[in-house]
Amino acid sequence: MSSVPRIVITGLCNAGKSSVFNLLLQSEVTIVHSQKGTTTDPVTRRWELPGFGPVALTDTAGLNDTGGLGLSRHRTALDRLAAADLVLMISPGNQPPQPRETEILRHITALGKPWMAVLTHAARPVHPKKLALLESGSWPFEPPGAHGPNSTGLSGPWPADPQNPAGDLPPAVSVQPRTPHRVPEEVPRSSSAPFGCQSVIQVDNPTGQGYHQAVQALQRFFSQGDSNASSPLEGLLEPGDTIILVTPQDSGAPAGRLIKPQAETLRDALDRDCMVLTLGVSRVSQAYRRLIQSGAGPRLVITDSQAFDLVRDQLPDDQPLTSFSLIYARIRGDLPEFYKGISRLESLKDGDRVLILENCKHHRQNDDIATRQIPALLRHYTRADLEFSFSRHLHGDANPRDYALAVHCGGCMAHRQEILRRQRLFARCGVGMTNFGMVLAHCRGGILDRAMAPLLPCSSPERRL
């Protein structure tokens, strides 16, 4: 379920987390009991969010459980929080805010995670202190200096990392005062803020009150992160156009099937009523000549990024050419920001650290693109003795300032919200982030500008980088 948005439910023991989990799924999936610590291991279910699509919903143990086993549950729950696209903070609306709840929210904010406040026991009046905090938009923040400079105020089983850059949030992503509101009405927060509280919702688990409001809030949140290009070929082709897809079948390709970007692009082209020619690298020149002779020259050629130079050599210079990786950078992340990040290659020097970020958990090959090809290519291009780190998860304690550059995979197995979160985190720290396909096009083929041309508007200043 790594390719769908991840919603993680958190809060204190007996706050109603499992009840909210069951309410959203409209099914009794997890056990609900008044005994503290009923939920032990995280429980994840694939849920079809009405009006949006599939998401992964995870219920976690309470973060005030005690004892050695409780601490183990904490660590597991915190791992889920670090990988979340959205956190649902469950809190009994009729009770005053607890110090431990504030610590949890400060930790979520330090991770750079957007969250929603879900208040249970909607049939009872909201506690005045909790209502005041929600009205002011100040929860979980306190007056400046309350915990010292740049402190996240964390305590308990997780360490407060003074190196964590997210503990010093700039004004652009700090939670701003909100327009006063009254719960139980579901209230959307500012959609322009990538982090912080997005909505406040009241639910009553026994009666199901608040279910529709919760669903609507989730729909709005995930819709606001959609790019203009919701499918691989959006805005690139017209019905009747011809397209060539170059899909090398090397040792890393799965037997008997295309990899996800290739399959989804092929299906999208068919859905758009286009003529599609799918072939290997060795047939590009032959196929191109036949199409030209037939009068149906290709509108676009899309190749695996690793074959950029081989495909380029078989096509005329004026033939539009790009790659699956760049197309997915367009629909999964901020393409112009990835494009700008490539300029950081020119300033890399001996001893600089480069972070290689992936999402999928494929089996490593001897010529693995992340651990072998990209590092070798960067060392050769920069002539610098670079140090590399590799990660499939960007954990909350990661410090972007430890790196001179980050290089992200195509993101075919990631959700747009997560890749945008990663880009924003590195941008806030002044660290460039680019994409596998861009590195391959720039360093191996020298054709990055050509590969980007079909994907950026002609008037865009990024076309002139």
C-alpha cells in the first residue's frame, strides 16, 4: 500500500482511536474496550475514501501506555507517524487538553506533518479549555520562549533532537491564528499551510455522528495536493496522436510484465485514444523511420531514463523526447523545483554528502540505479569524492542540512503529498533536491533541457534555466 496516501490515527489511550478507525471503515475491524492498552500493534486497512480513491488507514497504540511493552508500542507508533501523509489526532472533546497530548502534537509538527483534530464524545459539551485552544489556533504551540529557543517541547520515550531543523519552523509554515469558530461544526483550516492543523471535527462513535464531516475534510485535504496533471500524459497528447514508449527489458525488469510507470503510461495513452508503439531500445531507429514514412510521426517519445543516451542517438534532434521518471516527477512532485535542484551539481565538492531517496522496496541488483548508477554518475560528472547515504523513508529526525544535495526516485510508488513534504523540508533548509531521471539526462545524455521541454509550458521561466 506504499503508493496510496497514508492516514495515521494517534492519541492517548482510551481517547477513542480504534472507535474512529472502525467508524471511518464502517466496520468492526479492531477491538474497542475501556481497558487501557487494548490496541497493541498498528492495524492498517486499505480504505476507499469516497470521492477520492484508496488510502491506507492505520490505527496505533496510545502514546501514554506504560511499562517496557508500552515503550515498544510507542516506538512502533512513532515509526508510523514518521511515514504518515496525514495524522488524525484523536482527543476526547469533553476533557481538558492533556500535557501529553500537547507533546504529541508538537512532535507531529516537528515532523512537518499536517494533522486534523478529531474530538470524540460529540454528544457532550466541549471542555472550555480545549475549545479556547482550538479557537485561537494555538494548540500545540505556546508563547515564545516557553520551552527555550527552537525547542519542540518533546519528552517521554522519543528523544528531543536539537539538530532537528523542523523544530525551528519559519513563519511560512508556522500555524497562524485562525478565524474563531465553534465546534462541533467541522471547520477547514488554511489550505495554503502545508503543515499544522487542517480541520477540527467532532464525532460520536456510538451514533456515527460526524462521519460525513470527517470524510468531507479528508476529501478536501487530499484534493488540495493534486497537481494539474493527474495522470501521466495529461496535457501532452491529443486523441489520434502517435507515441513511442521505449521499455528496456534488462535484468532488473520484472518477468512477464511492465513496471508501474510503463504500464500506467501505456494505459493512459490508450484511454486518450492514442496510437502506441511499445518497443525495446534496439528498435527505436527502425520504428521511427517507418512511422515517418507512413506519415504518422510520433508526437512524443518516452524512454526509461537509463536509456536516454541510446535513444537520443537514434532520433533527430527536433523529435520531442522525455522519460517516465520525468513524467512522474511532474505528477508526483513539484517539477520546476526538481529542475532547479540539478544546478546544485555544479557546486558539489570533495566530502559533500548526497542523500539518495527512494520509496519502493525492490530487490537490489548489481547495477542498481540508486546504490550503484547514480553515485557512480555523480562522482564521474563532478570529479568529486562524494559521500552517499541511502534511505527509503525520510524519518522525522533526518536533518537536511547534513547534505549538499538530495536525489529522489521517480516516485511511482509514493503519494504526491509525501514527495511535496520532502521537497518543502529540504527547500526550507536551503538544500537542493532533484530527481533520478534528471541526473541521468543531465550527466549521461546531456539532454536535460530537451527532455524537460515537452513537460514545461513554453512561457515558463524554468524552460530557460
